[in-house]
Amino acid sequence: MAIVDAFQGEGSAEDEKTEDITDQIDGDKTLFTALVNFKPNSLKVFRNGQREIKDRTFTITSAKTFSLPTAPSIGEYLLIDYIPF
């Protein structure tokens, strides 16, 4: 557990939530929505297990939405980690 805590940024492991938003993928959509508002600097986006880079491969568009430059294809996976606001 000490290793996890050493790498935590804002908040703690108990505060961070993970959401599987794969069901939002339709092959055309580039805007995705979390269940609740998140702290902007806490959002982590994982596309097929690869972490995306804020302001390069994803952009936060509101307190609970973000966009990708290209739409994920059906069959891809999309997960997000964040600290709720």
C-alpha cells in the first residue's frame, strides 16, 4: 500500500473513482461523460489500456465531460479514473 500512496497526486486512493464508459462508444462519438463532476486535474483517460495525455490526446470540455480527437471504434475499451468534485 505504501507504493500506491507514494504515487498519489491530489486526494487519496479511497477518493479516486474508476468508471468503465465503454458502453458510450458508438464508432462516431468523440465526447464522453462521467457519472459525476470531477476535479479537472484528476481525470485520467485510458483507451484500450493506454493512458491518454491531457490536452494532447484528450481535452476536458466541462466539469463532467471530455473529448477525444478521434472516435474510438466499437470493440475498443474506454475507462476513466477521477476524483469527484
